[in-house]
Amino acid sequence: MDLPFEPYRIKVVEKIQRIERDARARYLRESGYNVFKIPSEAIYIDLLTDSGTSAMSDQQWAAMMTGDEAYAYSRSFGDFKNTIQDIFGYEHVIPTHQGRAAESLLFAVALEAGNVVPNNIHFDTTRANVEYQQAIALDCVCDEGLDPTLEAPFKGDMSLAKLERAFEKYGVERIPFVMMTITNNSGGGQPVSMANVREVSGFCKKVGVPLIFDACRFAENAWFIQQREEGYEDREIVDICREMFAMGDGCTMSAKKDALVNIGGFLGLNDPELAQKVTNLLILKEGFPTYGGLAGRDLAAVAQGLREVLDPDYLAYRIGQIKRMGDRLDELGVPYLKPAGGHAIYVDARKALPHIPQSQFPAQVFTAALYLEGGVRGVEIGSLMFEHKDPDTGEMVNPAMELVRLAVPRRVYTHTQLEYVAQVCARVMEIGKDLQGLEIVWEPPALRHFTARLQPIGGGKMLRTP
């Protein structure tokens, strides 16, 4: 019998408790209908993010206990560096406290005002860090990646035609590097094929610009290549990773995803001059080059996590868990971006709430309703997060999709708990026609979705009651 059971045993548990609906309604109002502001003790199932929320293994905890806290070139840094070089292959390994620090350091030294950074789709902090340097974050995902209903194996691929048009429009002198996000988070956790990496890498070499990966979910992307791409079905995951990264010139990584830790990140580079510039800024902003804002125990946990994430049994269960949740949503009639992604389900809020226009943030409405009805916390990946100014016209532009990401922390929730989430999604669909839109009452100048305050249109109720 071949059952998809968890490839681990549970040693420690954490109590969670569901609070009453009236209390959830109060928390929602007090938070300004922004679930980022609801305290975790008021959350029943937390799918806000898979970043830093995974359960570490016994071997990771053991590594933390033996972490070397020497200030300069600790034993833990040596293991960290060697492990990263073995998998990713980049000569220079620069530790940071998380992925956005790696992005910030790289962009601060490599970008100038007016530069353009093409990507398949930039995620929120990547886009914000590019724009903070007064540069343009340009999305070049393939057209298939913008159709939530289309079943295709590699919807995270970059469109070479769009990339070529970007170079024709802006000129190579304005594009210091190209980025590729694997898997493509903002596009539904969809993978990038090896063929597409090879194609984009070849183009970058032809025009003479580096290719930099956003490698947060690199192992999940490699698993999809192994399962879906011809010629890779018998290849080891680590070998697929090595082939993929060999076609690039560097990477940023939040280790809080596929390295299975609660904090940490790094920047890998081959260019010694660029690496030195980044390191100079690292010392000023993060810490000494061999710890970069992390304790020795954190470096040790990252190294161990990077080894564990390559386990094919773990990856098969991890990605299978997401697919089974998608299959259940299909049975319940809840629309989501197809096929199911690697780390999350992305509910299609435009299809779920067709009466709410993008200007009234339908994905944020669905997110708030998930919490109100079941204490489930997801995150909006739509107009609240990604509405932006068109660099040519200056007009505000809504994203192509309105999604609610249900990001599943690694090794944390059971099948039964995700079944509950699916039922809450179905409940929101039942009351969907009675939900109305939201409007912003306050927002910050950047990354507004983290801290903005909203209210139901006209100051009334989000859920109309008879």
C-alpha cells in the first residue's frame, strides 16, 4: 500500500486554540482589516507565509546546540559556506539575516536610478528594494503564467520575447542584470523549467549581463523539473540544482523557505569585484563577513536545513500536501490558480468574488473573510500588494491576478488541519455574494500591504447581514 504519509515523526507539539467568531470580528475591525496586525494567539491556522515558519528537525536543533559563536570565521560559517558552495556552486558566499537583506545589499551596490531589472515576476520585497534605488522592476513572465485557469507544467517561465523587448526598449546599458525567481512566488508558486533557464542564460551571456536567481524555493523548483521535464526523471535533486545554478552568475536567498529555518539568508556571487562591494556594505549594515547578522547557531541550522531539503521523500510529501489541498478545493468548488504550486495554494479571488472590482481589493476581502469565518490567516497577492505606477504613463496599474495565498509552513500542519482550511474556503464562497469591498484609510509610502488600514466601503460592514 502506497499512502502519502509524513516522512517524519512528531517529537514536540504546540497548542493552538480557536477563538469565538465575535472575538475574531473584533480583531478584524481593530486591525483595520489587515491580517498582518492580528496577534498570532488569535490565529487558528496560520498560512500567512511559509517564510521562517517551518518546523526544524532534531538534527537542526542539535546543530544549533553545537554552533560555534566565534566572531570571525567560525566553524559554523565554514560548514555554511561549504554546503552552499556544494549545492549552488558560487565562489563568494555572503551571509545575511534574511533574503531582503541580501536583495538590499546587492541592489544598493549594483543599481542606479533609472536602471531596469527584468524578472519573471518580482515578489513584494524584491520589487520594493529595486524601486527604493529608483530603478524599474519589470515583470516578464510567460503569458501562461498570467492565466489562473490554465494547466501548464512550467508557468513560472520567463518570456524570452518579453525579455528581448525590454533590452530593445531600455538598452543594455540600463539593465545591469536579469533576475529569475524559482519557484515564481507571485505567479502562484509555479516552477521554472531547466529549458527556460538555459534559454534565458544563453540570452544573458549573448548581451553580456549577469543572471541572478532568487533561490528561496530552489529545491521545490528542482523537484518539479525532475517530475515534469523530459530527461530529468532519473536525475538526483542536488544534481538538478547544480546544473541550474551553473547557468547563472549568482543568487539571493531567504533561507527561511527551503533551508527550513526561522531566520537567515545569503548572497552567492561569482564576480569578485561585486562581492567585495557587497561585503563592504555588509560590514556596515549587517555584521562581519563570516556571520552577516546571524549567530553561529543560525548558520549551523541553515547548513543542516539545506542538506535536508534535498531529500526526495520530503519533497514528494511537501509538494504532494499542496496538491492534495488543491484537489480538495476542486471538490468544494473553490477556484484557485492551476496547477497547485510548490509551497502554497492561490485562491482566485476575482473568480470567487466577481462582484467586487479590483479597486475594492477582492483578494483582501477574501483574506479577511477567511479569518472571520474560520480563524485562518492567508495573505493577499493582488492590488493591495502590487498596484503600481506605470513607468511610461505614470498611471496606477492593477496586477493581472487577484490571489489569496495560503502558504503552508513546512513540516507543521497535518492533513486534517488543511482539510479544515479547505472547508473554511468553501464557507467563504457560500457567503461571497454578501461580501462587499474595502477601501484604504491609511497607507505607508512603500510595502503598504504590511501596515495599511482599511475599512468596508462607506464605513459599513464587510459582510452584509439580512
